[in-house]
Amino acid sequence: MNISATNVILHSLDYSSEGTLQCTKREGELPISPSIEEFLTKIHSTYQSKTNKAFASFPAETQQPQVFQTALQQEMAGELDFVSFSQTAVDCLLAELQKQDFAEQGILLISKYSWTASDYLLIALLQNNESISVNENLELTTSQHLETSKIQLVTRIDLTLLARSPESNRYLSFIKGRVGRQVSDFFLDFMGAQEGFDAKVQNQVLMKAVEEFCDKEELPVEKKQEVREVAFDYCKEQLKQGEDIELSTLAEQIQESPKLEGSFYDFVSEDYQLEQNFPADRSVMRKLTKYVGSGGGVSISFDQKHLGERIQYDADSDTLTIQGIPPNLREQLKRDANGEPQVSETDDGNAPF
């Protein structure tokens, strides 16, 4: 589903010959066209697919006015035009970057668009890369293009949610650094926002709740596996559709499929600090149905249902015994045992058993 854009503008951040970070501001918006909306849809889709997003909000009370927040409120109220707001935003980002020891430069995209039932403000720092192509005279030519498939410095504000529920802790989202404090955190700093909740942590808590619910219900192995698979399939579908996990809907599906007596929703409502809805995290949720581990040059992944059947674990000797290894792995091992050279081959789809 394509987005519907209302405002788009670009500003440039780069270094002068003296090594000073500077900004070149555009004085007018870009005209909305099908190509512009297609470009924004690609960025939107890339952002939607990111699983390492975190959420934030503006603090209710601050000791000093936040320039970005004030400008956004004025723009939403019609008291400030979009171009002036965007120029204020890039000034805030430039001031924040100048405080830090990061050489970030590129094209700052600021856009308002609608998708499904919400209006959004997207701010992304895109890399302006050089590419080489061949023209009709078979000559090499160079051109510039904006990288849309590997965005990392980006934030998005759900303007509809902000207007409807300003007390929410999740109307602002951004791509979170994987280890420690990353450049992406400056997107919080220049906006004067504070982190709300971590979607990955929510997924981890949910996974823990599913396991502990099964233990509380004293479910047999088959029933426990069924509950895990129901939870995993629901979360997988939500992720595919770009929709949040709805806790109440998940609870209903867990309740109905294996025909359980206890209420999963009541169970998680008592002791677990879970939001009513939050994005699914693929890396976390797959652990509901798989055992995954790597280290020392060895990576192992298999469906939990195989443990105790095709796969046996001996805790005393810390060993796994596997019966029926994937065919492509078997062929590699046979060739190696016979002293034959290894050849490159594509996965036949049976590797992750």
C-alpha cells in the first residue's frame, strides 16, 4: 500500500573546506508527484521492515522550552508553515551534531504523509552516494543517488496519535543502535524526546509470559508446543502485515486453538508490564518455536518439537545427538569423508530442520 504525501522538503548537511559542519537549506517544498510518492513509499517500507525500532515521547514537563517540540506544535496548529518548521528542525539537528564527535552528513529529508489511518512526520538523514552507469555511447558516467535501502538515521512521529493521546509513550519511533549509545540517539536529543519503551524487551517479556503460562497450566508437551506455535504464527502474520501485536487478540487465539481453561490475558495482566499493543520482533519471537545458538564457529538451529525425538540432549556430557541431518549437509560431509573437493551449492530448503 502506497503512502499519500502532503509535504516534502530536503536540506543538505556537509562539511566546508575548513572542516565545519554546515547546512544548505531549501527555501521551498518539493512538488508532490507520483515519483516523489514512490520514493517516499520505498523509505516507508524500509522503515517498516526494521525490527530494531524503539519508541519515545516528549517529556510532559521540562525546565526549558524544547525548540523542536514547540515548532512542531506550532506547525500542527497551523501557526507555522512547513518550510519554516523544517528549517528549525535542521537547525536543531545541526546544533546537536556539532556537540558530538560524529562526522554525520547527507541529505535531510523531512516529510508529512498519510498511511492507513494515521498521519506521520518522517525525518531521515540519507546518504548521497555516487553510482557508475553506461550510457548509449558505451561511456561510463557518474551520477548521484540517495540510498533508501539502508537507512539508519531516521525517526517517525505518529501525528495522529500525538494529537489524540499526548500522554502516550510511543508516538515517536526511531531505529535504535544495537550496542551502547549510537548516532541514532541524537535524533532523540535534537528533538528533546525521551525513550518510552523498547519493543524488543516487550517481545522478550511476552515470550517469557507464554512459557510461564504453559507451566502454570501444567500443559503436556504437545499442548505446550501448540500454544507456542499459535503465538508464533500470530506474531509472524502481524509482522508480515506491518501491524502491531494486539495482546487481547493474541490471548483470544491462544485461548481458542488449544482449548485452554485458564485465561492468558488475565495471566499477563497480573504480573507482566506489557503494553496493550507493540511491534513484533522476529529475532525474539522465533525462539518460541526454535532453539537457536552459536559460538566457537558452530551455529545450531532447530524446531523445538524435534527435541526428544530426532534430537537428544545429554546434559551430563553436554552433547546433542541428531538423527536425520539435512540432505545438503549430509552430502558435504560425505564428500569431505571421501576426500572429494567441496563445491558451491544452493540451499535446498531443508537446512533449518
